Amino acid sequence: MKCPGQDTQYWDQNAIFETQCPECGHEMEFFKDDATRRCGHCSKKIVNPKMDFGCAAYCKFAEQCLGTLPEEFVAQQEDLLKDRVAVKMKQYFGTDFTRIGHAGRVARYAEKIGKQEKADLAVVLCAAYLHDIGIKNAQEKHGSAQAKYQEIEGPPVAKEILENLGAKEELIKEVCDIIAHHHHPGPDETINFKAVYDADMLANMVECQKKEQIDSDTLSKKVLRIYLTDAGRELAMQTLVQNS
């Protein structure tokens, strides 16, 4: 079935229009389904000013439908992807509000750390929301939620969720790699991995701190020793030490 917005039988007199190039003022002609066109005078690539890219921001068939999307809408696709991943994570865990709450906290911390560390937030947030997605299968298949079982069972579930949402292959690969060893950092980890690791560590430490009070000096030494990023250490100090 063809998208109605791109099917010419539904077009009217406004389907072809003229506009001025914002760079040089030259007249340009657009068809309603043109994502972009190059100005015939200055050769600048111009985004269709009347096009509604709403569906393109999340549809996995957008490029086949519209052609190469402008950079700003590719960014919008990735921004909306993490929101849809969050929804799928909640649906997957169902009434397990403990897991849902933990994933949400990790994502919030990861976003703060990732922004400061200039990480790829699409990767970081998708991995943060899905980092514990293997717990359910780990408990069902192995009778345990131990880290090693989470890391075995998590990537296949995450891969299926991300593929169904139309995520790019390279993003899926990196997110699954992070999930596959998110409790066990190696010597040469990416900044994306480090942001997720520190966020998960902080969420776990906050949860532990609520159960058993640990003095500020002990917390400070632990933060300095185990966190992988400057932003993670700074956020942990603010969250754990200054509030203890």
C-alpha cells in the first residue's frame, strides 16, 4: 500500500508550488513530496518549506518513501526513537514497576552524563532504557537475575525491539554490545558505554543508600574509584555525597 500523502491521485492544486530560495531569493518550484531540492541559481540544498515530516520522524520506511531526509529530521528520528524505546521497555516489563523505575532513573542520569561528555545520546538513552531488558528471560531460563545471565539474555530482546522500531543497524549493534557487558567494563570502552555504566552505577548506589546509610567519606572514595567519567563522578558526588 502506498502512503496516501505520496500518492498523486490524492493531490490537489497545491501539490506543486513556487517559493523563494532563502539563500539567494531565486524562484524555486517544489512538488509536495520533495523532501529537498537544489536551487537552480545558487545550488543550495533547500528543505521543502511546506512538507510535514511528522510521520517521517519515526517511520522506518521514511527514506524509501521520501528519499534522503534532511539532517535535522534524521536527528529528530533518533530523538523520537529513545521515547519509543522507553514505551516498549515499559510494555515489556508490564507491572514490574521496580525495573521500570530503575530503567527510567538510569536513563535520566545517562542523559545528564552523556550531554556533558558529548556522547551519542541516541545510543546512550536506548542502551540505558534497555540495559536490564534481559532480566525476565534470565530468571525464566536460568532461575537467576545475576549479571552474567542478564548480559546473555538482554541483547536478543533489545535487538528485536530496536529492529521493530526501525533503528539503524549500527545503533542496534552498539546498543546490544553495551547491554552484553554493561556490568563488566573493559580497558578501552567508548564514551557511550561509560555514560551508561556510570548512570547504572549511580542508580544502584542511590537505591542502596536508601536502604543503608553510608558515611560521606566512604561514598566519596568509592565514587572516585569506580566511576568512569568526570561527569559521572561529578553527578554522583552531587547526588550521593552532598545529600548524605
